[in-house]
Amino acid sequence: MEHVLRPIYQERASNAETLGIILVDKKQNETNVTDTFDKVLLVIVKDAEKAMMTKHYTFDYQKAVMHTITEKQLRKWLLIGSHRRLVDWLFNGKVLFDRNEFLHTLKMELKAFPFDGRKIKTGIQFAMLIRRYIEGKELFEQKNYLDAYNHVVDSLHHLARLSVIDSGLYPEVTVWAQVKRLEPAIYKLYEELILSDEPIDKRLELLFLASEFMIHSRTADGAQHILSVMKEQDAWTIQQLHEHKELSNYSKDLEVFIEYLVEREYIEVEAVMSKNEMIFHRYYKVGKQ
């Protein structure tokens, strides 16, 4: 099918905005990596009207998908970790076009995984973990065990990704295979949750206790990025924090994360007078730890 797709990707390669093109083939028993398509064409461009454009093709009982994404969107996905297949595509796909070694340089950056990049990814994953843990514990206390179970599974996934990031690697599609090798303790927790014969409430109770310890031990690392950003000025409104270029990546999890860090005294609240004498604005500043 590649020869059929050749005119399509050659046309993109001739565009001055195109930085790189990767072809990914479906592998047996790994259809999830290519979203069930036989071929994936990933076209990375410097800039475009839309951050992502997708087209589907079919030929001789096969199907292909072409994703055209901007460099900005690519780097955002890599930062947040919301498109895990992307890492697999970049490392294992066939490079069809590479303008000025853009893809080669990008893959070298990913392998090096600079410390600043790890700090941001750790902070984002930790914020996601906190939200899922808090919501899951609340559901558990309400005896909504199946809903709590779902949140615990998600929180364990975030813990798993954190352990991989801490090891200087990018979480892959098969993240549990990575975690089994890198941090067996988290892998064992996951096994106990899904394989144990204990009643679901007992499994959840055990997992919340273990997770609480692991979260506590990782809080300083998880808070490192947001605290380093907040040191840029003395005090912040919540809107200023939301609008900061790096903290905007925390999205909906930012406020829950901030409140968690306030409770643990990593962040202090400063009351600032408003126009109404009876109410104060809430400002946030780095704690004195």
C-alpha cells in the first residue's frame, strides 16, 4: 500500500511548511497502536490554520489515516502525555521525509529527556493523580465502590507514568511493561487491585492506604515545577496562574492541585482587600518550607 500513498506524502514533502513525515505500519496483535488502520501517515508542519487535520483513505481492502499536525501541537501532546501512541510512532515509524533533520533532532531530544521537561511532565501527571485520588476516595467513602474503582485504576496509571518519567523515559503505550521493570512495587499494587480475590471494598481500602503513602513521598517532586514558576513573582491570582504559559497545560487539574499544596503548606494563601470590605481576594504564594 506504501506505493499507493507515495504521491500523497510526496505532495506534502514538497510543501515548505512540512518538517517531517513518518509512516507507521500496523503490527499483528497491536492494532491499537495504529488505531486499527493498516497505515498511519504522520505529517508534521511548522504552522497551519488548524492544529490537526485528519484524512482517511482506502485501497485494496486496506485503510490508511493521515494526520497533519503542527509542531506546536506535537510538542504539547508530548509535554502533557495525552497522546501516548505518538511516542511509539516517532520512535518506531519509518521516516519518509526529514527537513533539516527535524525528526532526527526531535528524537534525540526525546531520548535525552532534559530535566526541565521531566519537571513539567511530572507536575502535570502529579496534578492529574491528585484529582483522581481525591475524587476516588470521596466516592469510596460514599460506598460507590465501582466508581471509586475506576478512579483508582486511573490514579495508578498516573503513578505508573510518574515512575517512568522519574526514570528519564517517556511513558509508552505499554506503560505497565515499563513499570514492571522500573518500579515493581507500583506494578504489584495494580495486580492486587485487578487480580485479588478480596471484596472490592477491601481492595480499595488497601489501595488508598498504599497510594496515600506513595503520593506523600512524591509531593515534593510533583510540586517542583509549579513552585519554580510561582517564584517568578511574589503572589498570584488564580487567573494569572491559569494564564501562565506553562501552567496552562495543567488545565482543569490546576485548582485542585493548588488546594492540595495549600493543605500541605507548599503554597500559602494571602488575603487581599477587595472593593467590598467584607470579602477578600485570594492570592497564592510559595510557602516558607
